[in-house]
Amino acid sequence: MPPDETNAEAAATLALGALSWVLADSERARRFLDITGITPDDLRASAGTPAFLAAVIGFLENHEPDLIACAEALQVTPEQLTRARRVLEQ
């Protein structure tokens, strides 16, 4: 997502990338499930909703090392992830 891009589709695509990044590591995925209280079934049912995708980025924002590592993996800035969360929350 380019720095000035703030449309909902681009934000959702970025958040789905963040979700994939979270779930790629079993310890991080377990922490995500434990902290959010979401079940694997709920995750499958909610994965495409803006509120859920915003919550994924919020999870990363609550642990800055993960936010930075995810941004690096997705080749974006942490600010772009944060901006995507705000777009998804609208």
C-alpha cells in the first residue's frame, strides 16, 4: 500500500497480509488467539470483515516488535499498517 493510499480495499489487502504473517508462526498465532479470545472457527468466519482485520493490526500495534517485523515482512512501514487499521475502523 503506497503511503498515500487509504482506500478500504488496499487496507483490507494489507491487513490480510498481516493476518497471514501472524498465523505463519505457531507461537505468535497462539498468542493472537489467546489474547483476542477468538477461536479458530471464529477466525475462519470473521477473517474478511473490516472489524476483524482492524483488530489484527491492533494486535500488532500492541507489541511494537511484531508491528515492525510484520511491516518489514510485508515491505511497508509500520505507519502504513496503522493507517490501514484506521481505514478499516471507519
